[in-house]
Amino acid sequence: MIDRLNKAFESRVRLGIMAVLAVNEWVDHAQLKEFLSVTDGNLASHLAALEELKYVQVRKRFIGKRPNTSYKATTAGARAFRDHLDAIESLIPKP
């Protein structure tokens, strides 16, 4: 059963990113940083890893004259995260 856990989500930051993205369509970088209480560099490195796996989609745009980067879970990312949560639940004994 433990082999069903997804190594991509072993990090608490990546787990947190996917949890936030699972319940929000798009979340901008500043909001994600605030939700997770992490540094820009830490967040960026974990997002890059999730993006490389095609679990996160990145949108860069301008709002007015200010740059804005936001993220959303891809279909594959949402499925992988749900499968990971199901694997965790399967490890918890039922009363």
C-alpha cells in the first residue's frame, strides 16, 4: 500500500501547494507564499519541480502595469494528488 504514495508530494511544501491548488482555480504567487508561510526561493523551487512533472500550470501576465504569476493544478496534477490522498487514507485503519 505504501508504494501507492507519490514521491512528488513527500515534501510538506509540495503537499501544501497541491492542497491549495486543489480547492482554487488559480492562485497567485503572493497568495500561495502567504498561505504556506515559505520564502520566494523555496516556493519557486517546489513549483518548478511540480511544473516539470506537469502537475502545475503557470500563467504569467500583467495586471495593470504589474507582473502577476499564478498557478493552477493540471488535470494530471489533480489526479495524482487525489490518488496520493487515497493512498494515505488506505493506510489508516478503519474502526
